[in-house]
Amino acid sequence: MEIVKYGHPALRTKGRRVEEITEEIRSLAQAMIETMHEAHGVGLAAQQVGHPLQLAVVDVLDVEDRPSTMTVDGKEANFADWMPMVLLNPELELGKEFGTEGCLSFPEVVADIQRSVSVKAKGRLIDGRDVVFEATGFLARALQHEVDHLQGILFIDRMNSATKASLSGKLKRLQREG
């Protein structure tokens, strides 16, 4: 799949809820996982491939330099059992921290973004099960970034004004090319 770049209208579109898990939704999720892996990303929202839906994929299994934890029903989860994760209609509860992040829709743009160090997440998995879990570290950051996409919020919207001003030339170029 093609990852749309900054300037594409889908990136600013709040996603529709996924009410039914159809074969089309399953196929889209699988294609998104493949696209995310091919792009060496750790998360991808449906908006980033031109589909305004509340559907995101995340896979932090092989990220070793930015640790994460995940707790399900009070027990530490084995990432190999959960990744890649497909979340439908996710909701998050947050706190705050700063850390560097980038975005597949903004090639070569990185910035310090304030995010929660941990999140409590709930949503539906692609197999239809509802899930509630807690995540910390890089997984918490990736989830927040992808859920923002599902609401039409871009990581540049979370940058402070000085950072955004320093990147304005690059952002204008990306928007023209998008």
C-alpha cells in the first residue's frame, strides 16, 4: 500500500468507527501490517493509507533500544503473543513525558513530542475480542501517535512553536509534494 504524505486530506480526517469486522477490514489490516513492516515503521493508522477508519496497527516486538511493557489483566504480557497488534476503535487514558518521534507520513522529520509515559488502552482486536491493557515506554508512545492519526491529529500538531518554525521549510515542501 502507498503511505500518504503530509498534505493528503485523509491525514486530517477523523476515522469512522469500525462497527463490524468484515473480510475487507481483515484484508486492510493485513495489508497495513505488511506496509508498516516494509517501511520499517512501528505503527500505521488507516488514515496513513488513505482510509479514514478507527483502525491502527502497531508492532514494537523488535524494538530493543526503546523498552516497553504491556500488562493485560494485571499480568505482564509477552509481546510475541500480541504483536503485531491490530486495534479497532481504540481509546487511551494518558499522563505526560517528552521523547523524540517521527512519522511515516513525514519522511525525514523528527521532533521532541510530549506524550504520556504510560497509557491504559481499550479497543477491539481483529479477531473480535475486546481488550483492555496498560502499556509503557515505546509502545505507549506508538499507541498515542497512531490514535492521534485516527482523530486526524498529526504529530506536527503536538510540536512546540519553535520546533515547528524550525521545520517550516521542510513541512511546506512535504505539503506541496503530498
